[in-house]
Amino acid sequence: MNTIPAQDKAQHELNELENSERELRHFEQVNPHKRWGRAWIWASFPYYGLWAFFIYVLSWVAPAMGRRCKAGYLRTYFRNFFEMRGAFGYASGLPIPLEVERPILVLGARYHDLSPMYVYQLFSFPIIVPKKWSLKIAFSDTISYEDAPLASNLENIRQLLEAGHSVYAHINHGILDEKNPQSLYTHRALATVLTWDVDIYFLSLSGFENYKFTSFKNPVLIQQQLRDLASVLPLKSDRDGPALYKKMATFFGFNRVRVVGK
């Protein structure tokens, strides 16, 4: 087990204080909720079935257009779904890019089975996200790959990137431990990923660990922090060994990190 140095911990606590002030300001904007917006979301959900049927038909006639429509359908569906659930996000790092010149790899933590779908709706360009096959969501197989430990998914992720797809991947081993929420379990395979010739970003969704407790009357605010590799790990010595895992724990807001795998 590795612990976070006192200096990094102090900086982390300062960042948390600043984030709390930002959350309070943001909470004033989303609470009380927009009643008409909530009514529109509820009223629009029955029409998703008709929209999905139209896309099914279109996919037979024009497969390429059908794929684009499926991506747009899922993005709109999940934006409305998470807002209806009371999950409101705000950016505290880099703005989510509207487009990219070449595929990117976004690394984040596995907060919940649905957190990859939250990530998907953040991006306006296509991105492939991990998904538990037990989740039955219309068209979701077209924008996802099987959610598995990072070490088991390296070849799959690499193939997706080489095929021209941007990819989101989890760095932690399993879902965050509810019994020990301050520990981040990650895999040694992370160091291998950081050597790839691809633009790498880290995305923290602080607050999503409370998603299962949220509702529209009791919302959760999700701090979306996107950083590029150079800003999180500026030195090459930071990208392997204990330094890497300590910085990962600090960025994702954990006090301890546990490393699994060889």
C-alpha cells in the first residue's frame, strides 16, 4: 500500500475546499430544479421508443446514417436520463473538446456500472466506452466494449484506437470499494498504457460514487475534471512505479492506492 505525501495531501485538501465553494455556487443554479425542464424530460421519454424504431428501420436502408443516428440517440437519451436522475455535472478542468483531430484515450475510475454512459454523453464526438454486458440498453453495443480489468483489455483497447476510435477506459480494478472508499485499486498495466503513441487524458468524476443515492429531489453534483497526460504526469519518472500510483490517487481524490497485477 502506498500513502500520499503530506505536501500532496495538503494541496489536495486545498483543492477540495475550492471545489466545495464551486459546488455551492453551482448548486444554487440547479436547485430548485427547473420544473418545466423536468416535465419535458418525463414527457419526452415515451417518444424514445418511436425514435428507436425509426433508427432500426433506417439502419437497414442506410447503415452509415443509422450508426450516426444511434450515437445521437444514446447521447440525447443519457443526457436526459442523468438529469432526470438528479446527476448534474460541472467542469473544473479542461473543457470537454467538441472534436479531435485523431483518436484519444481517456482514462477514468470505475465509479458505478452506469458511469461509462455518463462519460459517453459528455462528448459530442464518438467515443467507445466499457459496458457490462448485463446492462441491456438499446443500441449500446454499438458504442461499447466489454468492461473488464485493464490488463485483460489492453489488446482490445489498442485495436479500437488503431481502428480510429476514441476510447474511454477504467484504471481501477473493480468498482470503487464501498467499505474502503478512500482507497484506489489500480493495475500495473496502467504504466504500459502510458507508453502508447496516443493522446491521453484523465477524467475524474468526483461525486459519482454517490450516484446510487441520488434522485431529482436529492441531486448529486459531479465535478468533471479533464486533464491531459502532461499536466497530471509532467515528468517521465512520474509514469511508472510508486510515483505514478501516488499521483493517480491524488488526481482522483483518494488517500491511498493499492496496486494489483504483475
